Amino acid sequence: MMKMALLRRLPMLLQRSAGPGLLSSCSAAFAPSISASPVTSLASSPFTVMREFSSKTPSKEDDIKVPLLLYGVAGKYASSLYVVALRANALETVLKELREVIAAAENVPTFADFMKDLSVPADVRVKAVQDIFEQAGFCEITINFLAILAERGRLRQLPAIVKCVSELVMAYKGEIRGTVTSVIDLSPNEVERLKVALKRFIKPGQTVLLDQKIDKSIMGGLVVDIGDKHIDLSIATKVKQMEKLLSEPISYY
């Protein structure tokens, strides 16, 4: 896990980031066992290709195919990161590390403010990101990606980007996530039986990942959402349907 002490001391890092002693002082104060080797410059990083790729929609000519066509800023950055990380065989590592960054922002208000504050000069943001996540032991691709977001003032969009990356990783693995709502937890055997039954709603070769949700208001039965499918087999819905039927006037002709 990321060293949370680094993030708690972010004000000091930002204060000293313009000075030459930032990296050495961070190493001595927070991670004395980590060598202070310099981060590869953005110009020579794997993200040279990303700088070009993030400004356009991935084309069919790319040697690595993006499994989903995603739009918007988050979608383009996610698609770029997916290609770079997959090419380096680091997809799972990068996704895990980016999730750690989001978790850190949720737990350390100072870091969350830093990600949102565009008044911090771009060069200060970039240096702080490089120093912090090198000390945290993140891989080069993650560090360079975060530095690009910092440079462009896009750190605040990291949660949306990570959500898109997660969708791409799931599509790459042939996974599709669904939610089953019930009044009590389903047993492992019941969950597996449900997954088998849901195969008729997905493409051949796909794997269903089910999240369980408890909602006693459905009274019984199940409500399943998977992809764009909504399957309502709840008792509450059946009762409403029956009430509607009974409230309609009966025609004898």
C-alpha cells in the first residue's frame, strides 16, 4: 500500500518542490530505505505515444485493440493508458496503483484538495506527483500518467478515468458485472446457479461477476441488473402488477 505519511506531509512537499532538495529530504524523512533515483522524464517515457493518442479516438490501425469505444475526456485518457499498460504487461499493476491514489484522496483531505486545486502551478504539481509516487514505489507508467494528468490539470478527473479503465480491463478479460438485489444474502450455491441462468443474457465466452445488494422493500424474489438488462422478479413488483389489475374495471363484453 502507498505510504500514507507521504500524503499527509504534502504541504511540505509542495512548499519545497521548487527547491533542489525536495527529493532527498522526502527520502530521508519518509522512506530512508528507498533510493532516490530520478524519475524518467516525461519526454522519454512510454507516454510519448500517449500524448498523441489521448487527443484522438483510438483507430482500428492501432496494434493493440481497445475492447470498448469510450468517449469524453475520461474515456480518451483511459483508452490511452490501457494501450500503454497492456503493451508493457502492466495493466493490473497500473489499475491497482491508481485505485490506491483514489483511496488516498478519500482518506487524506490535503491530497484531495491538491488534486482539485488548479491554482498550483503545473510544474509544481508535476514535481510533487513524481516525488510522492516514486517514494510510494509506483511503477513508471503510473507515475508518468499521473504526471501528465497533473501537467494538464486533469487530476480531478482521475476517478472517472479509473472507472473507464476498469471497464476496459473487464472487457479485455471477457467479464461483465451485474447486481442481484434480494432481501437476504444469497448462498454461494445460489449465486453460482444464478450466474449459470444469466448466461443466456450475455455473449458466449463472457464471465458474469455478481455484486449482491440487500433491499427488504422488494419483499422477496430477485432483481437483477446486468449490462443493459433489468430483470425484476421481486414480490413487490408482482404485488403492484396485481393491484393494478384489480383496480381496472371489469368488462363483460
